[in-house]
Amino acid sequence: MAPISLQLGDLVWGQLGPYPPWPGKIINPPEDLEKPRGKKWYFVKFFGMEDHAWIELEQLKPYQAHKEEMIKKTKGKLFQRAVEAVEEFLGTDKEKDQDEKDSESTTMNGLTTARPMAAFEWQATASGPLKDIDPHFHHFLLSQTGKPDIYYQPIIKKLKICEEDTGSNSIQAADSTAMNGSITPTDKKIGFLGLGPMGSGIISNLLKTGHVVTVWNGTAVTEGACLVRTPAELVSACDITFACVPDPKTAKDLVLGPSGVLQGIHPGKCYVDLSTMDADTVTELAQMIVSRGGRFLEAPVSGNQQQSNDGMLVILAAGDRDLYEDCSSCFQAIGKTSFFLGEVGNAAKMMLIVNMIQGSFMATIAEGLTLAQETGQSQQTFLDILNQGQLASIYLEKKYQNILQGNVEPDFYLKYIQKDLRLAIALGSAVNHPTPMAAAANEVYKRAKALD
């Protein structure tokens, strides 16, 4: 098969890693974006989103020649929208070309001549950053909110969009008075990836303590954060980027996806992952970040949504010790204490063990409450007895008192604790250590999930 020949402006199908091919157009890259070494690369702007990436020639196919094949292979509303955007562009382009021919053609000696079609200028098909969602990150947004995109509409006014022509990628909160007078905010530009309840509380506390924060793709945070359009853009603009996402798959997609973190990493850039995941995944991410000259710290946070809002999380860190020190003011802003645990992977293991205990404890208390009810005992008295003994804890007092009073608003999602138990059980299996209590608790949560 003869090698394909591509040039600027060609429509193509581009495939990045394990993701399905997506329609795009070859465009000129930004001047400050370095081209990868080695094989032949093209810079592709994807249709239907605000995303672009360097793609190897072997991962590109001409659009028209492979259109039917790709449409049969890939489904989904976002994909359909992207294809419709291509077809709309092709139709608009043909109409424009015909208009120019009609208006500017002249007849000379019986021959018709026309001016060549004007160069195409890329325009995003969606109206704003909250609609231009990369399909590979779409599940990332929904997994943390459980709500459709319309959920973000009321909060867009709370964010300031960074204008590309100003060169300004972040701003400081209007009220930079620190809650704790002992916290002196770092002068480094901080980036944050993560839209969930935990991330929102973290960002809010960073802003309240005077840190300069840039975020990606709309999040319910206090006024004062700046919004950029892709993870790569955010990482490139910031000195230290934090990420807080729900699971290992999302963490990998965030780094490896189109316009992902890895594309914004270059020597000196720092990446701190606050997510709870397995040691193998976090080690893989660390290796990729470091291979690009970046610095990496894992720092999963222990706590619930309320503790995140209150700046009372517990941070377990491992990896680059100097980066841990550089994050000192940020960790003071979001947590009550932090631990440095050595090499990458140690924090992930410790966090899974902590959450394994928490998950098993929650399941046991729930079982006790229901058994008390079924045997005619007072649930309130049951909790009072526990709180007067060796199991007394603020957690028991607040959490289950709320439940008995009818307040069942979750502060930790079922799917996440079940995920942590599953990973903890796998951790035990990897070192041939039994975890029967965690396994039993995991079955409880699996059953609860099945019952919705």
C-alpha cells in the first residue's frame, strides 16, 4: 500500500492511543508547542470539541476515504455531533467556494477563471468551553457530578475565561485574606483539574488563602479562579498542577487523552495527583511525567466533602520530596496535616488501607443499626452506647446522628468506597495477604449498588 500524503488543511481521522478514531483537520500548531521527535507528526484539531493533539502519520487516515468505515465502527452522540460538524463545514466550504466563483469569475476569450478558495479558518462548533467537552473526558465530568452538562450553566458566571490574546492564564482571588494567618501562599501559579465535591472544596480553600489558581472546564468554585480549555493548556500555563479525580481510569485518561496533561508537561513542570488509585497506576503516571522532564508527587487526600470544604483533609504524599516541600502552603490551606511516605506508590497503598478500614467500619455500623431496628432496640440508644465506649468518635456522633434525624445527604459516594475496597483487596492479593473483612464489606456495597 502506497503511503498516504497529507498536507495542511486536510480532513482526517486521527487516533490517539486506545481511543477510537475521531474526525479532525490538520492545522498549524501554536508557535510555542514543540513538535515530538522521531516519526512524522501532524497537528490535528478535532471537530466537535476544543481539542487538538500531535498525531503520528501512521495513526491518520483521509476523512472521505474512510468515512463509512469509521461511522460503522464508532457510535455515540458526541461522535455523531463531530461527524455532523465535519459535514457542516464541508457544506459551508462548498457554498463559499461557489459564491466566490459566481461573484468573482470573469470570462476571458471564452474561458472562465476564478480566484482560488480562501483559506479555511478554524472555528469551534460549540459556543463555549462547557459544551466543548472532549469525549474521552466526558465520563470524567459526569462521574463526579452524576448530572448532565446543564448542571454547569448556573456556575459559569463564577469563572473568568482566560483570553488567549492577553497571555494571562490565571488571576488571584479578589479576597486573598488567609483564613490562617500563618499561611504564606506560594508565588507559583497553581493549576487544578477536578470538578467533584472534593475538588471544589480544595480549590475554594486555595483561593481563600491567597493562592493563584487556574482550573480546567468549569467547576463550582468560589469566584476568582481562571478557566482554560484543555488540561494540556493548564499544565503548560502553571508551575504546579493538582488533579483530583475519582478512579485510576479517569486519572490515566486525564494524562494520556487528547490535549491531556502529558502534552503540557516539559522540564520543570510539576504534577501532583490527589486521587485515590492503585500503586501500579500511580507509578505508571509518575514514570510518564518524569520521562518528559516533569516532577511528580502523589498526594491522595483522606476525608469527606465537609472536611474538604473546611480545609481539614489529611494528605498522604510520596514521590518528589522537594515538590512536597514546594506544596507546603497548598497543603496547609487544604488539610490539617500531611505525611510524606517515601517513594511513589507508598501513598496509594496507605490510602487504600485507610479506606479499607473506613469502608469495613461503615458497613459494620450500618449492619448494627439495622439489626437493632429489627430486634426492637433503639438505634439512638445503640449509638449512645457506642459513643460512651472505646468506639466513641466524631464520625459516629455526626454521621449517624444525621442519618437518624433523616439527613441522608451523602458525603462520600457509594461507588467510590466500593472502588477503594476492590483495589485494597487486589493489593492484599498481590502480596498473598488475606482481607476477608474487606471482602465481606465489599459484597455489602456491591449489593447496595445493585439496589441503586
